[in-house]
Amino acid sequence: MRARIVAALAAAFLGLQLAGCGINTIPTEEERARAAWSEVLNQYQRRSDLIPNLVETVKGYAQQERDVLIQVTEARAKATQVKVDASTITDPEAFKKFQDAQAQLSGVLGRLLAIQERYPELKSNANFLALQSQLEGTENRIAVARRDYIEAVRLYNTELKTFPGILWAMTLYRNNKPMETFTITEEQMRTPKVNFNKS
Amino acid sequence: MPKAISLKAWIFLLGVFLFLAPGLSFAQNYDFPALTGRVVDEANILDAATKIDLETKLEDLEKRTSTQFVVVTLKSLRGRTIEEYSNRLFRHWGIGQKETNNGVLLVVAPNERKVRIEVGYGLEGTLTDAITSVIIQGTILPRFRANDYPGGIQKGADAVLQVLSGNPDQFKPKTARPGVFVSILGVLIPFVFSVPGLVLTLILLHFMFVLFVNIGVWLGLIPPQSKRKRSSWSWVDSMGGGSYSSSGSSWSSSDFGGGGFSGGGGSSGGGGSSGSW
């Protein structure tokens, strides 16, 4: 009976010690980073979904801008083709592929939004304005999601490499690899803002 | 440095880590104005009457719908884009209730000539990017261009209020948000349930904590009356046994500050839209 109590006390004590010295930290940070990653994917998907409508709308007013329209459609197709799964964030090559494809799409999208300057009718089209504000909003959400992801990955990678997390990383969580993070800045990613109200 | 000392120091650090690491947290330094009310006029562009009128309307909105709507004018964007600064400020203040994220922040930066409506996660469906864009382009910016800041802010806020009030789903009773008391309970309850282990564990941990502190003092790593890093919570503290611990709290200032008004802990993912004039 006494031995049991001692064992129970020892278990409680050990449990507290383990929880206190970070045995849970790596899995917790990992889940947080993965959740942040899902949000990034979610927002990129949202942007991808907006593009066909935008292309259709612009087509109606600016037939002669076929080059840009085709480029946008192609870049979107390419970005959608990049396979993304749970392993993407720990695979530098796959991650770079994903990042490059999205950056490419951001670039041509910026050009698509810029052509409106030459088409007053397009600029004042209600549908276009709504799409534009949605696209701008999505770009901003992507920026926020990327920032959150970068921060979550920073915490997670730091935990893997610093004491006391490194002890757990070397023993219990040997399969946990550091995650990749974005190298292109938000500013470069963001589509250029077109101020169409400047008088 | 002699080897023996460094070994001792290492053991000491190990001990400190075991006990304090989970509680250590470092406040992020970022320049934010204080949340002094529902209208924060840092740029000083609002007259008293407009301010009071706005405060009343915004307070009424929260009473009816639990939605928190804050209007802020900024002296400067601190070198950030309005999108980034607004989002960080929104999260720093925690506008909207924690469970529903129903917050709205109207940011006006007259010196940079930028305005933004930042929408919390929970209101993205009601106050869509397109709607906020229409409000900014159609209601706010024309008045700002005519240098009528109070008018633009007031009419813009009215438009947002109108959109928010048009949705019956938002008319829900205000949810109580967990305060300090609940947070303390959340720490205490697990201990209470482990009654057999409680007393002994506490005594042991406290004894070891004191021991480590003493070793630290002995090694000269801690000054005796120490000005140690604020620990966000050391449960030795909350048990009243921490004669050595500095006072500290992890509950954000927004729980206490704000002169009768404080953020509910809501968050935003960058919804809304911006404009410039």
C-alpha cells in the first residue's frame, strides 16, 4: 500500500517535471505551425478561385490584352498543379517549387490589375471593382497567413534546436524535421496597388 | 573561467530551466497606442462632440450585439504598411470577443493619407472586402479629400454600423469572457484534483526552487534582491510560496487597461480593405 502511494507520488512528480521541462512543446509547436500552414494554403486557394472570374471580367473590356490574360491563366494552372501535402513544409525542394509558382502568379496578377488604367470602362465596372477588392483582400490575408506561418515555424524550429527542446528532439521526436519558411518578402509578393481614385 | 564553476553554472541553469522555462515569456516590443476607449484619437483630428457621439454609438453596438468596433487615428504608421500595422494593432488590442472574433477596427492615418477597415475573422461574411471597399471609396474618401476628417470618420462608422446592424444573426447575447479569476481557476483545478500528490509535490518543488535560487545567489548569477525577468506565471507565485519571485502576470494589459473598455481577445486574419487619398 505504501509502495503504491510512493509510486503514485513519484509518477505525479515525474509528470509535473516532464510537463514543466517541455516534453509537450515540440508537438504543440508542430501542430501550431501546421495549422498556420493550412491557413496559408487556404488563402492561396481562395486567390486561385477568384482568378477565373477576374479573367472573364477583364476579357469583356480588354480583348487586346490577351497576352496578360493568357499568362495569368497559365500561371494559375501551374500553381494549381504544384502538389502540396503535409510533407511539403519539411521538404526544401517541394517548398521552393510551391513558393516560386505562387510568386510567379502574384507577378502576372499584378500586371493584370495594372492594365485597368488603360480601360476606363473596366475601371468603373462594378463587378470588376468587387473582384478587385476581393483580390486585394485575399492578397492581404495571404500576407497575414504567411506572417503567422513564418512566426510559428520560427518558434518550432527554435524549439528543435535549443535547450531543452533539443533533448527531446534527439530522443523522443527524432523524426521531427525543421520546417521550411518563406524567403520572398510579403512586399514583393503583394500585387501593386492601383490607386484609381487619384484625381 | 575555471571548469568547476562552469559545471556548477550549467547545473544551475538546468535547474532554472526546469522550473522557469515554461513560464518565461517575453513581451514583444511594438509601438502601439494605448486602448483608451472605443475612439482612440492619437492624431488629434476629432472634436469632442464627434468623439462622444461615436463612443456612444459604438458602446451601444457592443451592448446590442457584442461586436466591438474601435475607431483609431494614428500619428504615424511607424514605417509599416497600413495593412500590416492595422492587423497587428487589431490583434494587440484583441478587438471582438474571443470566441466569435467579432471585431472591427477603423484606422485613419492622416499623415500617410491612408485609411483601412480591418475586419475580424467572425465578421468577414457580413462586412466583406467588397462592402468595406465601397464604404471607403464612396463614403470616407470623398470627405477626407475635402479635409473633413470628423465627417468622413463619422459617416464611415455609420455605414459600418448600418451593415453590422442589418444582420440579425449578430443579435446575440454578449458572452462572458474568462477573466483573471477563471484563468487562476484553470491553474488551480488540476492541482486540486491531484490531492494526494499536491502537498508533497508542492513542498518538494518549492524546496528545490529555493535551493536553485540559493545556488544561483551563491554562484553570483542572481543578485540576492533580484530584478529577475518577469515570469509570466510561476505557480509557486500563485500558491503564495514565492518569496523570491518577482510579481508578474501573463494576463495581457488589455484585460485591465482601457478605462472601462477593453478588447475581448478577438483576432483578425487581414479581412477588410484600405484606401488612400
